[in-house]
Amino acid sequence: MKAEIIAVGSEMLTPDHVDTNSLFLTDRLNDAGFRVHLKTVVGDDEGEIAEVLQAALQRSDLIIFSGGLGPTEDDLTRAAVAGVLGRKLSIRQDLLEALRVRFASRGYRMPSINERQAQVIEEAEILENSLGTAPGMWIEQKNVRIALLPGPPRELRSMFESQVLPRASRLGKGLRLAKRVLHVTGMTESEVDSQAAPIYKSYPGVQTIILASPGHITLKLSRWVEPGENPTDLDELAQAIGRALGRAVFSTTGEQLEEVVGRMLSESGRSVAVAESCTAGMLGMRITRVPGSSRYFLGGVVCYSNDAKRKLCDVSPDLLRDDGAVSPQVATALAQGVRKALGSSIGLSITGIAGPGGGTEQKPIGLVFVGLCDEGRSEHFKRIIPGDRETVRERTTYFALSKLRDFLS
Amino acid sequence: MKAEIIAVGSEMLTPDHVDTNSLFLTDRLNDAGFRVHLKTVVGDDEGEIAEVLQAALQRSDLIIFSGGLGPTEDDLTRAAVAGVLGRKLSIRQDLLEALRVRFASRGYRMPSINERQAQVIEEAEILENSLGTAPGMWIEQKNVRIALLPGPPRELRSMFESQVLPRASRLGKGLRLAKRVLHVTGMTESEVDSQAAPIYKSYPGVQTIILASPGHITLKLSRWVEPGENPTDLDELAQAIGRALGRAVFSTTGEQLEEVVGRMLSESGRSVAVAESCTAGMLGMRITRVPGSSRYFLGGVVCYSNDAKRKLCDVSPDLLRDDGAVSPQVATALAQGVRKALGSSIGLSITGIAGPGGGTEQKPIGLVFVGLCDEGRSEHFKRIIPGDRETVRERTTYFALSKLRDFLS
């Protein structure tokens, strides 16, 4: 079954707005057995909304509108849809009353412009909006279904989940998009693809998508599954790619790297403290994204200056002078220093050159060292990381976390 | 003049991909005098691409395609456009040769599927691609112009800037979208709007957009300006709104809050060190987003545990026991402690409850304290910040930076 999404609103035709509703809608429509084959963003223009709908009626089984249901003169979805379908648009007294009650319960008198939100297209089913004033509508027109949803994401999501999804699932006849996800770090997008492609190409029914973000590659495998069908080929493929990529795969369950490492720390009853130079707090911030991370994360130091490395991690001035702040020696000294300062089982450090300034021929921009130690071991790792300042910093936190993961294994 | 953007690629109809190219294109098209009135995302389907183009030819002066110019069977933009326009598609020998040279220069033999990228639509002008293998095209069809651009953002941007923008600007006849931007912190979106709306409503020719992100509101004012016209009304409006919002406006030049604070620190020759509990490094990370921040940022401590507050900032165990880690007393002690530990002019601290656990009736989730001190003054500030864990943390760093800004004023 084919679905199409039409987002209405002139603000979404500016350089500042992405239509994120359609990502949520696509995900949920896939679950209900619908492939999204077209998305349109149209401004607050009745003629243009009508034109897009006319085309959509010829090519889609389900049409989802978002936005344009507000109370102002710019909110034209209702009128445009009624016009194309040749149906009347009229105020429904019970909705008008409900709107008045909603305003009154908040101590306001309903402005008269809001009356427009009680307008209903002839023979449409009302989709209740528990989070806002704009009711949605569900319309059947020959073999096509049309849903009108409000633009604000909270309202749209809630209305979709409770009232559109059940209707769409019945139409979708139990078909669904089954998915498997692999999270990978320490490889580039093309390295991942060159390893994975020979495998996934022998599963032509599976769609494979590779998404790259700094320090982190996500592989998404999906295919349409009939009711009652068990997609064992998807599991096979995920396992085969997992074997090929080896240790670089850090999760097949959706867990983020900081969650994987946090679980390993929890399970082994160990704690960690961090010393960060160029990342200046990004590693601590990332580790503590996980609720409950206080069980294993004690804290850290942001030793952005040489003075801070000396004062907070007791790094010797000789070391800083002879080897420089960005060196394996200082990385090791920072890890040992922060471990001692905070009394953690493990010390983890980062020192590097994020750019755009500060690079030299010997020590180029992107050069980073990670230090790791516990009571018995002390290790350090070097990498030259490409990208701009923020990309280098993000990739470096992934690099540090993945070395901690290895250390804990 | 009306422009329309058509993004081609089935991957953009999945829940993982936003068409970000269109944001860049919209911004630059606005500068060239074009209003973007419609955006479509269509899959790798020749019939559907053709259908969207047919509709676009009826309603737009300029049509920008992105994507679908690759070498595979899924890359159908060239064929679909040629089909609709009734023009031939044929291999151009000079392009084929250039592609072969490009591959050879990297030590590869060109795969035969890449020959397809030398196909040119009859009478199209070639747009050279210095960053990839897919050339673009510029086509005139009666009064409509069509640009075919590659999907990868780097290639698209470079080709657009160098070869499409000059052509579009000539068509746009010097019209442009003039803009003014105000950055605001410490107010909610609705507070900003209730102050600004009575003012901007008296400038009906100006489009006002309010964008909210955690801790930070952006107000964008824009209107179309004729060649040679000076939009003094935009300046007037920006100044009037600026006066109404007062200190909450931290920038009218595009500077981020950390840049504003960094400039103030630099100019006054002062340095800062930070102590972070619930934000666990996010404040340090944000301050050091600014290249050159090492001039005024010495470092900090991430005192996630009570033990860390004691060890790194010398907070007394009595204070932690009697007042609790989330208290004005501990915020002050942390600011003083980190200032002393690092020898900075100013100490800045954050302690709070980011959630989802840890809240009590007396100290609810979202309660945060910011401490600030220098050699003479010591201050603390309290706020209860709504939102989920990450939102509370982001808003708290804005809150801390804006208090630092006040402190420096």
C-alpha cells in the first residue's frame, strides 16, 4: 500500500525548518504496512494545497496531511480538501462547544477566530485532539483514505498513535517493515560498505542503508514481511555482516556506545573518571547522558590549559615541556592523575589538537591520544582524526569510549 | 519569482533521512530573489519523477532537482527529465573522456556503469562537478529553468554556488530577502512572542519567525527588498523588539552566547574555570566550541559525585550533608573551589537534578543552582527548568552562561 505525506505551512519553506513530522510518520506508517512514496511541503496557499491533493488522489492509498488546521486565515487545509472532494465544510456545534469549554477551563474566553476549528468536512470522522485545539479528520474518498493532522509534533504524534495507526493498520493487512540495526565505530563509511556490500548484495530483497555520523556508523537492514512471516533472512544477514565487521560492531540492540560501556562498568562493579583536554567536557557529558550513570561515573577534570593538567592531574611540568601536552606520555599521566584524584577503578584521558589553530608538521590538527589505566595496566592510543573542530571532538569521544570498551572486555 | 525543489532518492523516504539540501537551497534561492513555494521528495521511480516535473513546469519559474544523477540503475533523474521535455539523452564524448581521466588519476579504471554519467539532455548546459563524478545540467524550457544537481551536499553546494547562483541571480533581477536576527535567552517562546507580537504586527510586510531550542530563542525578521532599496523598516522593527526584550537579547549579529561571553572575557582580560555537576562537562564543551577559547578558559571539574565535589573543589562534607549537593551553598562553594583550584579570575558552577530519577518534593527534577564568584563577589541563582534530562542540561548551560554574561557586564 502506498502512502504520501503532505506538510502544509509556509514556515516550512524557509531555510530554518525541516519537516521532522514526516520522519515519525514514515516510521509508523512502515510499521502499519505502508510504503511512503512521496512527500510534499506546500505553503499556506489554498490553490496549491488543492493541486497537490488532486495529484495525490491519483497515486496513493493513504494521504496524510500535517498542519494548516489552526484558527487563522493562513490555515487552509480544511477548505482546500473540502473543495477538491466537492464536500461541504460546516461548523459542528458539539465541537464548537468543546472548544469553548477547553478555553473556559483555562480561564479564557474563546476568540471568535477559533470557531473555524469547529469546521468539519462533510462525512469526515473526527480525530480528537487531547493536546490542542485543532481536531483532526479521517476521510474516505472512493479507495483513498485521507487523514488531516495538526502540525505541532506532540499533537500530531498523539493523534496518529491513538487514532490513525489503528485505522491504517487495518488497511495495511498485517504487512510490516521488519528491521535490524547494527551500530559500528572505528571504521569509515566506505570501510563499512566495502565489508558489508558483498554480503548484503546477496540479499536483494533487503534494503540496506548506511548512515554516517561523526565517530559512528549505523547500518539499517529492512524488508517487508507478510503477516505471520518470520524474517530469518534478516537475522542471517545481520549476523553475517556482524561477523565481517567484528569488534567494530558495538550494538545490535539499539544501545548507544555510552550505554554499552556503562553496562559493562556496572556489571563489573568498576568506576571511571575522565580527564579531558581538547574535548573539554564532551566525554563526561556523553557518559552521563545515561540515566543512573552516577553508579559508575565519579567525575572528571577539564584540563584545557597546561596549568590545569598540572594542578588537577599532577602532570609534571617536565613532561609537559619535553613531550608536549599532546603526547602519549601526557595522555598516560592524565589518566593516572585523574584516577588517583578521584579514586576510581579506571582513569580515561583525552589530549589532542581539535583545530582550527595549533597544528604543526609534527603534531597536525586532528592528532589525539587516549590514555587508559587501572591499578595494573596503563595504555595509550594514537589517532589522527579528520574533520572540523566539532567533528574531531565528537569522533575523539567515540574513540575514547571504544577504547574503554576494549579495556573492559 | 517562484522556485520549487524536487529531491530524488528513495533513501529520503525512510525515517532516517531529512532532506537538508533544501534548507541550503532555500536560503541561497532567497538571496537570489526566488521564493521557494513547494518542495517534493520523490523516490527512484522514473514515472513519479516525471509526474512531479510535469506539475512543476506549470507552476514554477525555476525547478531545482537534487539527486538521482549517480551511475546506477536507480539514478533516473536524467531519463525522467529528458522524457518529460521530449528531448534526447545521449553520451557526450568529452564528458566520458573527463570521467575516465578522473578515475585514472586516482589509479582506477572507470567501471562501465559510470558511462551513464556522461549522458546529457539535448541542449542542456553542463554544470561542472569538481568534487564528484556526476555533472549537473541547466536547462531552459520556454519560460522555465531547470537545474539538475547531484545529491551529496558538498557537491551540490559547490555546484550551486559557482554555477547556479549566478544564473538564478540574473533571473531574480536583484530582488533579495533581507534578514535581521535576534538571539534571546532566559525567556520562553510564548513570553518572547507576547512581547514581540504587538510590535511586529504593525509591520505586516515583514515575515517574523520565532524558533525555539532548549535555552535559546531565535527571532528572524525578513522581507523582500527591491534592488537599491534600503530596508530601514527592518532595522526599526529589530530595534523596537530589542528594546522590548531588553537584556534577554544577547546578540543581533549572529554570535552565539558562548561567543558573546568569550568576547567579554577576552576584552576584560579575565579568565574563567567551571565546576559542573549535573551537566557533567556540557558547559566546558560549549565554552570551548569557540576557537581560541584557551585565552580565557582555563578548565574545570566534573564533580558528578559528592566525593568529587569534596576532592576537586574542597566542598566541606558538612555542607554536603546539611544542605545537600543541590543547594545554593554548594553552588557557591563549587564556584569558589574551582576558582581557587585553577587560579582563574572567575569561578562558575552548576549543580542540579537533571532527572529522570533523584527528584523529591523539596528538590524536584529540574531544580538547578548556578554559582558565580570572583575575588570580591559571590552570587548564586536558582531556577526550576522544565524538560527531559538532556533538555534540562542544555537549558542549564544557557542559564549559567547568561548569568556569567550579567556578571561580566
